[in-house]
Amino acid sequence: MNSITDLLDLEDNDVIIKSIDIQGQTKILTLETHPTAHFCPICGFRMYSRGIKKRTINHPILQDNYSLVLILKQRRWRCINPDCHYSTNESFKFVNKSRRMSNATEMLIVSAYKDLMETSTSIAKRFNVSDTFAHEVFDRYVKLDRLSLTDAISVDEVFLDMDDYCKYALVIQDFHTGDPIDLLRSRRTNVTEPYFTLIPIEERLKVRYLISDMYNPYIAYVEKYFPNAVSVVDSFHVIQWIVRLIDNYIRALIKKFKQRDREDFLKQHPEIQPPFSIPLSNEVYLLQKYRWLILANQSNIKYHNDPRMDNHFHALMNTFDYEDALFRIDPKLREYRELKEKYVQFNLRNAENPAEARKEIQILIQEYKNSEHEIFRDFASLLVKFEDSIINSFIMVEKIGDGNIYDSRLSNGPIESMNRKVKDLKRLGRGFRNFEHFRNRFLYATRSAPILNAVNEYNTVLYLEESEDE
């Protein structure tokens, strides 16, 4: 009795459990209220009972592994005043009028949306409601506002392609907590400019660090909207820039060797007609399968000394063998990796020491400027352009995670992780048409403590709805 009344948020003197029947894995509870005197709210006359109406209510909360079905015995009351004849039905606070499910169902539906792996279809199926009803319940309770700006915020885009006006959405994140501050439907100026300018200047002045990639409009946010802030270019994107150029060079090599292989094959077999398959050459095999040895940070590579059989070469080879074979294909590959690794190692040093980082980057810039390789001369120009923003990434600030407070370098790593959640939500939902629903769903699922509609107690909301009905 106590567990059931607790489950339904009842007091012992509110209801009487007349019977409990078990049918398979379902418990059927018959409930009624204590008989009490009723008086007409219109004229004050006494009311009399016109009989009992039974209502069947689904209550999708398991009790001892049983699902619950509630049979409510509601008395119907009518005023004895012949000039009034006001009538009403008895009410139970855990179920709204004209509903066939308990009010707790709505909160369970809303709570289920917290899991990004759930869809409206899966939630509706679990609670035996329609997709439209589950969607409507979520939209009724979840309308999340923007969080306040902090002194360190991150911005980045994520590809949604929801419509012509919602291609690249803009994610704004609190770097300290990792909570998303907001999600804008577009990164276009006609969306971002009115949004940021409407934020009170007193709040925008609190921002000290704006973390982003090297997208110029994001860098310009500092001067346009956050006068007290400095731009911070994420170190990952700087390394990614040079890695992409090296990868493009490797892809060009693969294309060149494939063309060579095709021409040699046709010379040896002039009679053959397409389609035909060309045996994989050693160069193409190595460049396709093991170019990661050049692109990855060398400190992250786990070299294995024990030889393993390679089915292409029909020989025992270890990581060092593959590395040497790659360098024999093109000596530039060794030089590219060594120059790239100099920046990678620089990036790993001098955390919390921006002054020392500035000295080192000047030396690197000079070396890259004098390089015989064009891509590293271009890289030097990039470092010169974003030097101040790159140096700012060596600043350490407090970060909160897993209940701990620790120091962390400013970076866009957390927001990149959050962007994957946006993509997962879009993929699992198989497309969204309503951006506001998508925004609220994303913010609700990723914030640590979302507030529903500025009202946390669902009974309060339902009480207001019942009052309007009456």
C-alpha cells in the first residue's frame, strides 16, 4: 500500500485501494476516494452523489516488474438547488480530466527524451502513445532559454542541412562546464548579428576568451560583440590544417602511381577491354594503407617490433619496415613528417606559459619560411596571421568535469565532442523539419541541469490546466 501511494504521489487518506488483481504481468488496481460531504462551488448548497463512473487509466510505471492499470471509481456530484443543478465528477490529482493515462506518463515521456539514443517513435512505443502525442508533450514542457555567457565560450558550426536557411547551425558552449549555451539555426550574419547584439552589453563584457577555429567571421566576433575578449584559435585546427595539406600531397602521389600502373598494365595487355582490374602496386598499397604513419602524431603511434606476415608483400614486417618503405617511395614524406612533428611537439609544451610559447613559435615560423617545401612556407604565413590567437590557446583556466575542478588549456575539443552529439541526434531521428524542436531536444539532452519551461513541478502545470478547464 505504501509503495503504491508513494508511486502515485498520494497520501494514505486520499484514496482507498479497493482491490488488486493480477493478470499476467499487469496489476489492475481499483481506487476510490473516501466519501466526504461536497458543497456546490456556485451557490453553496449541498451536493448529492449521482452514482459512480469507472475510468481506466494506464500508468506506465513498473511496480515489482508489473505494469499498472488503474480503475478509478469517480463519484458524480450534483447540486440539490433546483435553480442551480451544477454537476461535476470527482477528480484524482494524479490524472487530468479526459485523459486515459496518469500525469506521471507525461513526465516519463519528457524524461525519456534526455537520452539522445531515443526517438519519438521509440518513446511513443514504450508508453503506448502516438508519435505525435509524445512530440507534443515534449514541446509543451521543454522550451529552454539561452544560458548566461561566461568568461570563456566556444563557438563552432555543425552541418544540419534542415532547410535553405538552416545549413550550418552555430553551437555556443560554456568552456568551463561544457554545457551548451545555445544553438542557433545558422552561422550567417543575418542570424548571428541580431542575436549577439540583443544580449546586454554588460553580459558580453564578461567574456574574456572566445575559442574557435580559424573561420574569419568567428575571429571577428571579438571586435564586433565582445570588446573585453581575446580570440583563441584551437590548436587542433592548426595541426589539422598542415596535416590536410600533407594528406593532399599523398593523395596526389596515389593518383600518380595509379595512372602509372594503368598505363603499364595496358602496355602489357593491349588486347584487354574494360572493365578490368589492375593489380595493386607496392606504392599504392603502402600509401593507401599506411599513410597514417606520416599523418598521425608520432607520439601516438604504437610501434611493434615483432614482425607480422604481410599478405601483400608475402613477408614478415613490423611498423619500422612500413615506415622505411614509405620514405623510400618519396623522400619528401620523411621531411614533411619531421617538419610537422616540430609543430606538434611545440604545441605539447608551454601550457600555462604563453610568453615562452611566443618565443618558440617565432623560431618555427622562421624555419618554415626558409623551407624548400611550399606547403610549409604557406604554413608559416598561416602562423603569422593567427599568431596571437594561437598563443592565447596556451592559457589555462578552470574547468569542471565529473564532479572535479581542474586546470585545462583553452581548446575547442569539448565543443567538437558536442557536435558529434548533434550529428547523432540528426542521424537517429532520420531528419528533423522543426528547428525549435531539434534545438530544445539537443539542449535538454546535453545540459547538466535543464529547467523545464521555468516550471519544474509538472503537477503545478497540470493544476493550471485543470483550472482553465473548469
